Amino acid sequence: RHKFWETQPVGQFRDAADTSLPDGPIEPPTPLSEVRADPYPLPAAFEWLTCDLDDDALLADLYSLLAHNYVEDDENMFRFNYSPAFLRWALKPPSFFRAWHIGVRAKESKKLVAFISGVPARIRARDDVVRMAEINFLCVHKKLRSKRLAPVLIREVTRRVHQENIWQAAYTAGVVLPTPITTCRYWHRSLNPKKLIDVGFSRLGPRMTMSRTVRLYKLPDAPLTPGFRRMELRDVAAVTRLLRAYLAKFVVAPDFDEVDVEHWLLPQEDVVDSYLVESPETHEVTDFCSFYTLPSSVLNNANYATLKAAYSYYNVSTKTPLQQLMNDALIVAKQKNYDVFNALDVMENEPFLKELKFGPGDGQLHYYLYNYRIRNGIKPSELGLVLL
Ligand code: NHW
Ligand code: EN5
């Protein structure tokens, strides 16, 4: 069934019943001298290209490959449209490796036709903090699909990760592979219901009129919580403390330090937004919420070309109830003209999703670890990791 995945150190469907297998690495590291020294062979017309994302022309080529060939929903109505600034942010975190930004181009035309990337991360699984690669943006041009290029890209990124003495990875996919550690559902909160209905993202409910629907999703003009404000550079230490304490509750979560928090959570226009609650009395930072910006192209619609979507990222509440905090996140997203606010049922999200008028989407997101077994998997509520 899975000619490629059967050969890889991942949980195999056939081992699911075996309770003797322990949590942790599936196979041990090999000496670095035994890591294959040269790139895997590509079909003759193609060549590897290590991408320099500081090069605006190369970044534009990557943006365009993904904008035309990356992930679509099951009915091919929408396609993710990661912006160039977002890609630079996602792929250049602290201590990133340029060798993990891997393109494939046509030798003759020099056109970029495929891509895969990794970035380094420390991820904790139970008590074990593991150096991993987060793998993302695997893409093969539509005209080159089903030719077994994806396994070559995956083997090549694996080789380059091994060269850095890293032996585990985390990744997500909308498709089922061997074997998810957990399966999450996307939830959607309409901010601009009329547009969402016009483009086919959502439907008018039974016995609902457009004006009743617009009223249903109405939000206040400004955040309600006193002391709610945008995160700034001076907040990095406080946010790191809040986030580390919170993420400790989950079975699988990133191990963020201040350097990571500055990169992943300091606001960047149209890339990542973070807000916090600073107590008006004590000036203590007590709560935090964040979302990232990932528009989707609207395919085949006469009136609209893109949907502006916010995706819930990391949220921490210690004083302000999480539901109230997320309501303020919806309000600022609405102020900033987002059409929809999306979230997964990870961490403690489930209760507020229902209360704040999110509805379940038709998409799922499966989470995977490479060369790391977690017996029986975990529940979405035990997962403290959000990948982009
Ligand atoms: S998930 C988004 C993936 N990208 C897209 O869906 C974009 C649109 N689709 C495409 O570009 C986020 C192509 O359809 C792709 C497959 C390239 C997906 N993950 O070349 P073939 C990520 O980026 C397996 C893993 O003929 P294709 C995460 C498939 O099961 N494997 O197919 C990426 C089959 O293997 P099997 C996937 O349609 C994580 C084989 O590929 C997959 O032309 C990567 C068929 O290949 C997917 N999303 O190209 C793994 N989709 O065994 C990282 C298909 O079943 C692992 N396949 O026969 C860790 C590595 C690092 C380790 C470090 C220690
Ligand atoms: C790697 N980082 O399917 C990610 N999106 O529900 C790669 N559905 O937008 C893997 N089909 O339900 C990504 N509207 C896997 C996800 C791929 C994209 C995807 C889904 C997630 C999605 C929308 C549109 C469906 C269009 C037809 C959807 C319903 C919204 C409605 C709003 C009002 C309340 C009820 C729900």
C-alpha cells in the first residue's frame, strides 16, 4: 500500500497492536561518517538547488510555485497563498540551515518545479526534549505529479537533516500516512459572512437570511479586556515565561526560549500578530494570544481573488478567561479586515470554539513524528504544537 512509507522509521499500521514497543526513537542514530555524502539522484532533466531566501528573485519563484501548486481543499475551491514575507519568517528561524531549503529545478529552463523544507526545533515528547526538524512546504508542480518525486525530496531532506546530527522530525498533512500521533479538525469563525458565502467557503444556514447571518457574526468594534494590547519587544521575557509554563501541560509541545519567542511571536505585519493582557494595576503580563496570516486564493470566482484568513497560533490564559481572550482576538482580526478566523481543536481550544460560533470545517490535519514512537498516540487536547 505504501511502497515508500513502509521503508521509513515511522509507526507502521501493522505495529499498532504491539504494546511491547516503547515510546521514543524507533531506530538509533548512525555515525555521521555513515550518512550518505552526496545528494540522491533526480531524473536527468532536473537538478537540486539549495535556496537562498534572502534572494528576492528566488523567494518570488518559491512564492509562485506554492501559490500555483500547493495545498487545496478537497473540492479544489481554495489554495493556500503563503506570502513571501511569511515564507521568509517560516523558513528562517533562529539557527536555521540554508541546506534544508531544498528546491528542484529544470536544468534547461531553470524553472523551480519542486520544493521541500526543514527548520530546526526543540520539541518535547512527554519528558524527552528532542532536537527535530519541522518539515513543511513539500510541493511538486502539478505537471510532475505521481512520478515518485516526493519520496526523493523526502529522502534528500532526511539526509541533510542527518548531516546536522538530527534524527527526528515533526510534520503535518491533510492526508493519512503511517501513522498519525493525533488527528485534528479545523474550525472556522466567520468574520465576513457575506463574502464567505459568495465565494462558497460557507453556506447560508437553513432558515437563515443574509441579514440574520451578518447579525449572528457581529462583533464589538474594539477589544473588551482592559489592558489588552499588541505584544512588543520588551514583552519577550514575560511572554516566554507564560508560554513555557503553559506548554508544559501538553504531551507534545515545542520547547521555546526567549530567542524562539522573539522570532515566532513578535508581531510582523500580515505575518504574525500577538496580543497580551497587561494588568492595569500591577503591569504584570497575565494572558497572551496570537494568530498568523495565511490567505487562500479563491479559485474560479468572478468577484474575489483571495480570502484573508487568520489562524490561531499560541494562546495562554492565566487571569482572563480563554474564551474572553479569544473573543478579543476575533475582534482585532475583524478590525484588521480578516474574512475568517481558523483554529484547530488542539490544546484547550475545544470549549471556546463552540462558544464563540466557530463551526467545524471539512478538513482534518494529521500530525506525525519521524523516527519517534508515541504508543497509542495522543488526543488533540494533549497536543501543544502548531505548525505553519
Ligand atoms: S503537507 C502538504 C504537502 N503538499 C501538498 O499537499 C501540495 C500539493 N501536492 C503536491 O505537491 C505539509 C504533491 O501531491 C506531493 C506528493 C508533493 C504532496 N507527506 O511523488 P509522488 C508538508 O509539507 C507520499 C508525506 O508520486 P505526488 C509535510 C505518498 O503517500 N508523504 O506523489 C511534508 C506516496 O508514498 P507511498 C506524502 O502526488 C512531510 C508518495 O508520496 C505526502 O506527485 C514530508 C507518492 O509520491 C505528504 N503530504 O507528490 C515527510 N503526499 O509510500 C517528512 C504524498 O504511500 C518526513 N505522499 O507510496 C520527515 C523527513 C525528515 C526526517 C529527519 C530525521
Ligand atoms: C501544513 N501546514 O481542507 C498544512 N481546508 O476545514 C497542510 N474548509 O478550509 C495540510 N471544500 O470547511 C492542510 N468551510 C490540510 C487542509 C487543506 C485545506 C482544507 C478546510 C479546513 C477548509 C472550508 C471550505 C470548504 C470548501 C469546500 C470549510 C465551512 C466553514 C463554515 C463557516 C460557518 C460555520 C460552519 C463552518
